[in-house]
Amino acid sequence: MKTNYRKRELPLHLMLLPGVILLLVYSYFPMAGVVIAFQKFVPINGLFNSKWVGLDNFRYVLDMPDIWQVMRNTVSIALMKMAAGLIVPLVIAILLNEIRSALVKRGVQTLIYLPHFLSWVILGGILVEILSPSTGIVNELLVWLGFDPIYFLGSNGWFRFVLVFSDVWKEFGFSTIVYLAAITGINPALYEAATVDGAGHWKQMWHVTLPGMLPIIVLMATLSLGNVLNAGFDQVFNLYSPVVYESGDILDTLIYRIGLVDAQFGVATAIGLFKSVVSLALISISYAMAYRYANYRIF
């Protein structure tokens, strides 16, 4: 009996093997590089022959003049993205649910879902052209309306909002699918009962749709806490410039400049390790909250 069970399960385990190997190679083996955070790392000396400096790299990071500004930028941008990334898809999903034409609904879903598949390299180039202060369509419209052109990607007052708006534009279609799935799981008998009681579309949405979606809303909100220190390296790197470092420089871009541009590998690894430890704590808290308030299980 046990032999037959093993033979039956063997193909499934073999299917998992490539994924396990990739996980080991790209996620677990590189953890040995954490030791660089405690060294004055020189690539030619390798991991275990570089000079050990203990916590000096962390002290250097804390003494950096811009580190707290970068931290504020990272947290504020991430929180703004989290809030907008929860509210916009929720509203769009509810509105889509009110569309009775299946063809129109599927067409709209496809259109809003397409940007998710484009990289930030492509979208960054599109945004640079659209928001150009001289030839961009947005500023041409502002001038036509009688306003002065705005340098969106070169203004510390506007740059964060551009990041949030463009991130929502790219990802809200994907999140909308999750909320639409939650809506389809609501018992239709509740809507029928609400109709019998004289409730219109708005009252049904307020008293049936939103309460029925509440578990998934709580789940999405709590799980997003783990991304507080992830403000989006790909996006920021493709859109920012030294002019907007004050409002747009985040931990990931700082790590890139210190590590790959300035070749201070120990300092960059120290910042990355700090970020990873804080993110791990936040993810643990978010899963605990999801387990408690949304009955979420990972198995």
C-alpha cells in the first residue's frame, strides 16, 4: 500500500523539483551574502577573506545625513500606494459589478488589466513622454486650459503623486479581479431579499455587497502591511532623477547607488539587511492579523 502511494506521488514531487531548485538557488543560497553587512567587503577577497568590521557599516548608515529622509520617503510612498491600491480597485470592482452587459464588462476588465503585463521600462518611457513639460499631452492640455505647464517628474511637490497615480494605473486591474471574485461569492439570495425589502442599487451595495466583501478587504489590507518598506524600485528607478531625490529617493534606490555605483558593498548590504528584518517583522504581523480578523490560512 505504501509503495503504491509513493509511486503515485512521485510524479507530483518531480514536478515540484524545478521550482524547489530555483528557490534554493535564488532565495536561500544567496543568504550567505548577509555576512557582507559585517565586513569591509572586497570582491577579489571573496566572502570569507574580507576584513570583519562588525557593526561599523550599520553605524555608518545611521550617520548618513539623508537616511531618515529616505526612510520617510519610502514609508510615505508605500503607504500612499497601499491606500490607493485598496480603495481604487474596490470602487472599480463595485462599479463593474453594476454593468449588466457581459461584453462591456469583459472589455473594460481587459483594458484595465493590460498595463499589469507591461514593465516599468516601457511604462516609464510612456510617462516621460506624456508628462513632458514642453511636448507632453498633459501639459499641452493644461496650457490650453490657461494654466502654466508643470514639470511633474522634476518637482518634489508632484513626484510622489505621479508615483502613486502611475502605480495604481498599472496594478489596479489585477487587484480588481480579486474583489470581483469576492462579489461573485456573495449569496444571490441576499440581493433578492434586499430587492423585496425595497432596497435600490446603492442600498444593496452598502448593505449587501460591501459587508459580503469585508473579509477579503480586511485580508488585502493586512497582507499589504508587509510592503511598507517596498515603495517600488523598478518604478522609481525609471522615473526619478537627482532633482527629486528629496521626495523620491527610497531605500532600494539608495542601496543601488551605494552598492553598485559607489561600490560600498558592505554598507549597501547593511541597509538591505535592515530592510529585510523590518519587512519580515511586518509580514509576520500582517499574517497574524489576517489569521485573526480574516480567518486567513496559508495551508
